[in-house]
Amino acid sequence: MSLRPDDAGPERLVVGAGISGLYAALLLARAGRRVRLLERAARPGGLAGAEVFRGLPCDLGSHRLHPAALEQPLFREVHARAPFLTRPRRGVLVLGERHVPYPPSAPSMLRALGLRAGAAMGLGFVAQRGRRAAFARWEHDRAIAGEDVGFERFVRDRVGAAAYASFYRPYAEKVWGIPPAELSQTVAKKRISTTTPLALFKELARARGGAAADLARFVYPPGGISSIIAYLEARLAEAGVRAECGAAFDVAALGAGAAPVLFAGDLADLVPDARLEHRGLYLVYLAYPRARVGAPETYYCPDPRFWFGRVSELQNYAPDLRRPGETVLCVEIPEGAWGRGRDFSAGRPLEALLDQLVRAGIAPRGVAPIEARQRFVPNVYPLYRRGWLQDWRAAMRRAAALGALPFGRQALFLHCNLDHCAAIAADAVAHVEAGQSPEAWVLNAERYLDVQVRD
């Protein structure tokens, strides 16, 4: 039964049916608006969708919800109908062939690094008083106020050469595939700063409960992240709204409507010549003939000798996501320097990948997977080159001139969590419902660029 009244006014057009677009469409429908929802892909979901592998809805990479997500109305609503699991966090930081529990302790990190490497990093940090002061201003300083000195210089000035070479540079090169000096200093978000032992030691030394407790657990839907997409689709169907998948839209005609278009697609679709790029992610799903490979839910691998950046074991997120006698690993290989068109799921690349998983202490030696499948997901990581902010501002102004209100991860060129996507969608709907313009939205949207990614 449709919940839409006959006098719902002009139709609201929402482009993009990821979590942002779906939630915005639902909020509009609940406000009594007539809604049309377009999605160019074959099915809704975006990055919160699933790859069905061995009959299981596998996430598109490692996703989790942190306890703070339950403060957001959408996740409170889903949780009330189908309670999320509260899971202990058993992540592992892979340093060479050594494993450090994540979140780590200072002793475990020092044991993994070894005395010499640990001492070099510590001396690199404490040797200069100015470096310690700059480290304390990390989050404040990385926001561009004047000159963008670049990721490499920004980080080296704060943690020293040893920590930069061991943690930051390999991560940046693996994900983005360009020299770190070409990356913006805004890439150095708090999320990446937690991969340095010194930052971790400082955080853990002063944390008791609160943030430390939040790091030790996460919440997760029993049916996988895509079950949130299914929930939104079901509520929209009750409101008489269904996503028109495989649908194209005419950019030139956007401004012809009576109301702004809420746009949650890719910003590049609105402004094709904008100098804003993304890097994608190769996902290799491996089914092993074992009830379990290990206890950790996620392995983090900054080591440049390993192609993958993260590896997750599906059933350790939710026990229902398994088949008898089997377990699934999701191996994430950033596009980085590889480019597009690679296949890591067969032949010699698969043999090399399986050997790396064994050497990293993740996969069992002498046990071959039953099945391997690859999926490439484009536009996962925004590529923040030096000078990107000026290009972003210009692209946002041009989008607004078309009558579009960009919101959500892809349209705002963000790297953010699912609850951030939902919160921004709610803000976008409130903006349109208040009769405010796309131009007014883009003036305020810059505040979303500094959301803190929780991992």
C-alpha cells in the first residue's frame, strides 16, 4: 500500500540507490513526497551491496559498524527490528610475518617491531621538540589553510623518517599508486595516523573505557551489510517507491524540474571534466575447506611485499555467514599501481596470492581453496592529489548550477563510514524540504570533507 498522499506536490528525483540515495528516498516518502529513484547499476546497494559467493552475501570489502553508528536514526531503526550483533574486535596488524593484535598494546607492538626498529621510530619522534608539538596538532594542521605541503612532508615532519618509511609510505603507495609527495596532506587523516606505534601508544596510554572500549568491539547485522540495503528497499516498497535500475539520466535536463535533484551518484557523472579521480579495489573471495581459518575478523597488511591491504574472514563478522565445513576469506587488493583489468583469481597470480597469504600467517599451509572468484569495485578511494580542493569546489559549483544537490560518499568525493552516509542523506533531505537551493548546499557541504573514518 502506498503511503503517498494525493497532494504530495512536485515529484522529488533522487539519483543513486546506494545507502545514501535509498535513505534519502525513504525520508522523502515518509514526509509524504512523491519520489522517483534512479540507479544506473543493475541493482541497488552501491558499496554497501553484496557479492553472493557460495550462497553467502559477502560484503564488498571489510565493513563494520562501530557502536557510535547506533546513535544515527537509521541504524537505531534497523537494530530495533533485527538486532545487530555486538562482536569483539579481533583484528590483526600484519608486520612482515608477525601478528599484532589490533587495537594493539605498546608491548605487543614493540615485540613485533623489534628493538632496533622500535628505537628508531621512538628517537625519530622525540628527537625534536617541534616534531612533538606538530604531532599534537596533526588533525588541526592537515586541513588546508594555506600551502598544501603534501602527504610525505606532512607525515615525515611529525613522526620521523623511520615511521614514515615503515607505515605511511607503503600504505599510500599500495592504495593510490602514485608517489606520496603528490598526495595532499589531507590524506593524513586520523585513521591513517593510528597505524603508527607512537600514536597508538599515546592513545592507549591515556584511554580507559570510552573510546578504548569502542575500539574493542563493533556491531554488525546478522545477515551482512547488504541486509541494511534490503531493509531500505522493503520500507520503500511499502511507501510505493522502487528503484529504477539500469536507468540513465540526462544531465542537461536536471535543472528543468520544480525541485532540486538529490544526486548521490558519482560527481564525475555531473562534471565529467572535473580533475577528481578514484582508485578501485580488487576483491578476491576464497572458499577454504575448513570450518575456520583463524579467529581474527580482519587482517591489516601495510607491508609492500603483500599485494593485499586487508583480508577478512566472513564468519567472524556474523556466525550465520558460513557453510558447513567451509569458510570464506575476502582479500582486498587496492587498484593502486596495478591499474584496471587484472585477474588475481586464476593461474599464476592466484598461486602467488595464495603463497602470500600463507607467508603472512593468514591462510593455512597446504590447503587449497575450493573456489576463487574476483570482483572489481571501482571508485572506492578518492584520490586526493595536491590541489584537489580547488577542483572539488569548482565541480560542486557546476553541479549546483545544473540544479543538482550532491550528497553521499560518491557525489561528495568522500571517504567515510556508512553512518556518515546516512547522516548526510538526512541533512540533504532537510535542506531540500526547507526550500533551500543547491547553491546554498554546496557552500556548507565542505564541512563533510573532514569526517573521521573509524576503522
